[in-house]
Amino acid sequence: MKKAFERLGADIERRWAAIGGGFDSFPRAAVDKLSSFVTDEIATGTLLADLCRNPFLPPQLEPLRPTSNPCIQVWRGKQFHIEVLFVVEPATAIHDHPFAGAFGVVDGSSLEIEYTWEETEPIAHAVDGGTLTMSQHRLFGPGDVCALAPELSHSMAHLGLPSVLVVARTTATRPRTHMFLPGGTRITENEVKADEDTLGCKLLLANVAARLEGEPAASALSGLSDWGARDPAAAFELARAAADVGQADWITEHLQPTLQGEHSIDASYLADAVEQRQLEHRLCRALHKVNDHGQRLLLGLLFSPLQRADILALVAAAYPDRGIPELLFSWLREILREQDNPPLGIALNENELIVLQELLEESDDTDFASRKTRSGLPKAELVMFRDALRSWPVLSRLFP
């Protein structure tokens, strides 16, 4: 395994030199050599065991911390390095990268959605308003390779168990990276002044304050809001961290209005940050309860911003020999069946599953309430159940 990565590093090095050796040309060199590497030299399913067994790993460029998504550097050159990333919990935030590079999928599947962003107005230091638009989406599987250019803004939902990626990336980086919120706000991360240890301490205090009532709670939350409102960009990090530990209510109830008053800005991006982070955690919790590849793919699609036609097209491309309504129903039947602690928090009985299947088979529901279904449910119950499906945000886009 060590020799395989040494060959890959040398091959990328030669290819990069041949096309000019510039920062912007590195993704092309990495893609060229990763394409054959992940299909020919790396056996799916053995990389984790090989790394666990191999005593020869280079010094790591960054301090290693316990994480559910470990990233191990396996080769180092003067200008770039190669790492292996094992993703168990997907992060679906929209972001760009300070480095140039590429990744190849060894195992698992990954849903990428690319975005374009246009600035409309600055909001505060390191916080800008703009328009965020989806430009394209792709589903990556074993053997596929994706370039990571610094100008690329995208979200990646890695849905394998785990997804295993080989990443080649420049050691040199550009000075700024950004996070984007669905509402269009862009945060310049490198200029955020929040200290991680201080954030952690403040959240521990927020956890105590959330358990109090009356004046003690009000005073504590007011103090936290005053502290967080000093830096609009740091408040974004505080909102995400509060969502991580389930203490996000005070962000919108206290910090957001304090920030708006202190800086005379629209701080609604804090609510967007909380909502985005909570949705990501819901996806992670659902995936923890599902092992089947197809069901995990469907969950990733349901938690994405893609619409019905795009979801059906991606599933059809991934499973070209299957009937799509029947395939979707087979996955949904397992995800939504009556069980303890269902993945989506929704459990349907047999009659409801039959109606769900019939809705998936229909291109529209103009005559839905007037026809007799296999479930035998009365008309009023059919309409009520159809409307309930449409009211669940995660499921609604599947139904016409």
C-alpha cells in the first residue's frame, strides 16, 4: 500500500510539471492520475484494513483529533500531499476550498451539488448578502473522480458506510474560504475571530442557562447574547455550535435581535445557520439507523434541496435496470415501516404504505380522491393521508 501511494504521488508530480505546475492546474493533474488509481490500484473494502496494518505513515500535517470522519495523510511531497478520508457522518454545508486538488471515490456514494453565488450587498465584516443558485448536481460512486478547484462552491453528502475517498491537495492555500447559507449569505471563515475554546465554554454556560427559569436564565442569556453580538461572523459560528449541542433556541430568541440592534443589520442568517445545521444532524441521525446502500442514497436525496424530477433522474441513473417507483417504494417501506425509533421519526401502517405506493406510481393526483385504492380507506382518510405526506418536508417532494 505504501508503494502504491508513492507511485501515485510521483505520477501526479510528473503530470503537474508537464502541464505547467501552477496552482490552478493542479486539479487537472490530480484528476488524471486519481482516475486510474481508484479503479486499478486500490481494492474496494481493503483500504481501511491496509492502513490499520501498515506501520509506515508519514508525519501528519495537522494535529489529529478523535473524529467520526478521520483523515489520514499517506504521502507528502514538497507542494502537495495525499490523504485518505473515511466519512461516516456526512457534512452537507455549502462551502469552497482554500486549496486546489481532487478526490477519487474508493467506496460508498457521494451526492455533489454545485452552486453559483452573486453578491448583492455587504452585511457586516466577513458577512455578505447574495444570491445562491444551484448550477448542477452529480452522484459519485466507486471509481469516480471530482476536481476541487478553489472557485468551486458545493455541498457534498457522502452516503457510504463509510464513504472512502483518496484526496490529493496542494499544501499551499489561498487566503480565504467561505461558507454559504441557503438564503444567500456568505461567511468569510478566515476572518471569523471566534476562538474554539471560548465558543465551547460559552456553550457549556448556555446549557446551564437553558435549564434555569426567570431572572437567572434571562440574565445569563442576555450576557451570552451581548458577548456573541460583538462579531457578526463569530455569531454565525456560535449559531452552528449551539445547533450541534441542541441549545439553539436562544440564538434566534436572544442573540439574533441583539445582533440586529447592536450592528443595525439583518441577522436572519443566524436562523438560516441553525436550520441548515439541524437539517444536517437529522440526516446523520437517520443514516445511523440504516445500512442498506439504496436507502441511504434515498435519505441523502430527500434531505437535499433537489426536486422530484432530479431525484428520480439520479435514482434512474444509479439503477438503470430497475423500475423507479417500485424501487423507491421498496426503500421507503423499510424506512417508514412500523418499528421502534424509525429513521425519519415517521411510522406508517400497512394501509398507509399501500396508499404511499399508489401515490408514487401516479404522475398526478387529479382523480386521487374519487377512485378506489387497494387500501380500501375511506375517501376522507385518503385525502387526509395524502395531505399529511405533503406536509412532511422530507417526503413532500416525492409526491405530485
